[in-house]
Amino acid sequence: MTQSIVSSNEWHAELRGRREAVWAIAQREACDFVLIYGSDGHAEPFRYLTNFVPALGETWLLMHGGGVSCVMNFDWQVVEAQRASGIHDWYGAFQPLPLLIDQLTSANPRQIGVVGFERMPVTVYNALADALPVASFKDIGAAVARLRRRKSPLEIKLLREAGRITDLAFDAMRGELKPGLTEHEVAARVAYHMGRLGAGLSFPPTVVSGNDDPIMIRMPTERKLEMGDSVMFDIGAEYQGYQADASRTFVLGKPSADQLAVWSVVTEAYHAALEQVRPGNPCNATQIAGEKVINDAGYELIHRIGHGIGLATSFEWPSLITETAPFEPGVAICLEPGIYVKGTGNMKLEDDLVVTDDGYELLTNSSRELTID
């Protein structure tokens, strides 16, 4: 069993600090109760405050002057949740709404600060409103989300580990790729290496091979790798909730002149974007710089240059194509310039990094060499 790089005591202290910060927001907004909703697959704020999400179902965290409790769809992970979160009061039921309403009505709140309004089913909201006719609901999601923008030292430690494991998976695949393997087989090997190294998957591994049917992203297929193929990987290790997201492109055998030319543009765009990552610089300066390199070379950047990483990948702040707020130390992002054209296939380079006081620290560092012998 792989030993965690963060102790339970460290985790519980971190979580208490996060919950205190959320309660301070609630107090500023004149809320006497906080309700954090997490939908299946989108429970990042809930995990931020508990270090836990169940394997299935919805989640609710309730905070008030008397303490903290949590409700979820099943009770079979209660012990696991208690240990991860340091919270004693966990409740599970296949239909959790009555449990939730009982706890809310017993507290008799006047104004409830809600995180997760945008994903809460309207039927659930209506049931809560009917059960609490004198209470009002206030969306505090944006204020709570801002807490996650700058990663703490503990979060950066976990992102470093996720990046390290992702690097090792890339290194392993560089040594294992060969003609005849299917994309499905390659993706399965990626998942195996992540697991043996003590991590989960941030998302299903993307493996896109071949040169004549470029597509920005798709799921693996039964296509067999051939000599001369570009093989683009977009993968990420998930370590204790924190998710890496990185890409490498390999060519089986000697790259063609066209593959080398496109890869040169991709790497130039990558470095141009990377140069813009420093405190005080607008986040979207990375998009402007990388896109200019690709456009000037006669190609098109058909997706954003990158986005935040943390408890999520593509959904994490900031989206670098539009965000004009300045970089700050502790902001964690990925940069992912790519070019997808017939004749060279998918060619993308993506790395994770965290902004520091004077620049950035790369979190993924595996070889960016194109050629595989």
C-alpha cells in the first residue's frame, strides 16, 4: 500500500481552515446556515471542505453555529468519509432528502448560504423551500470558489505528486509503444501505470493515433498503431483528489518533415505562452502569445491554450482564453497548444505548472522529445 504524502492531522488542520473561511463568508453575507451541494461527478466544493466524495450519488454539507454534518446517498462509505474529513456526523440514505430536511428544519435557519445552486435539481430546491417557508436562500458559490484560486502549500504538494506520477506514466509508455498495439490497449496500460503508482485517473486517458484523420480529442478506438504514426496522449493522474492534466506526442520511428515542422510550431507556441506566466500578468496573455505563434505559421489554434487545475481540470479556474484577471502566486494551470492537420495527425504539448512569486514551477517534466525508436 502506498503511503500518503500528507498525514491525517495535516489534512484535518487544512480542512478546518477551509471551513472556517467559508463560515466567515457566510457571516459577511448575513447567513446563519451554509449548504454545500455536490452533484455526481461535480462535487469539487464539497471535496474542498471534506477531502471526500462518494463513489456514487449526491452530497450535502451543512454548516451552522453548532457544527458541521454531511449527507449522501449511501451509508456504506461513512467510516471512510469520517476518517478523510475529520467530521463525525455523516448520514447516508438512498433517498437523502428527508434526512436533509430534518437537519435543516431542526436548525430553523433564517438565511441559508448555498454553494452549488447551478447544479441543484429544481425539485430539490422546491422541496427545501416548501419545508422552510420563512427561510431565504443566498448564492455564495462565487465567493467560496475564489478560495480555491490560490493553492495552499498542501495543495501544491499534492499537485506535484500528481504531476510526478503522470510523468512516470509517460516515461513508461515511451518505452512500451510499438506498432500493432490498439489505442484501447495503450489507454489500458496508462491506467495500469497510474494505479500501480498509487493514483487514480483525472479523466479517461485520451490516445489518438494516425496522421490522416486529425481530431482534437476523442476516446480510444481499436485502431492499431503503425510506424510513422503521431500518437497523442492526453492523460492525468489524480492524487487524493488533485488532478494533473498533461499531453505528449510521440512519433513511432523517424518523423516526417511535415511532422517536424508542425511540432516546431507547437513547441514555439508552448514557450511563448509559458513566458507570459508570472504574477501580475493577465491570464489570457498566454492565449494571445501562443495563438499568435500558431496563426503566424499558417495554422489555427482551435481550442483554448489552457485552464486551471486542482480538484478539477477543464472546469477549474481560470479559463485562459478569456480570463483577464492577473496571475497570482499559487494559481495552478496547464498550457496545451496543439495543431491538428491531415498529414501529421494530432500534435499537442501540455504541461502543468504553478505560479510562484517570480515566475512559475513546472509540475510535469517528462521528456518532450517527439521520436520513439
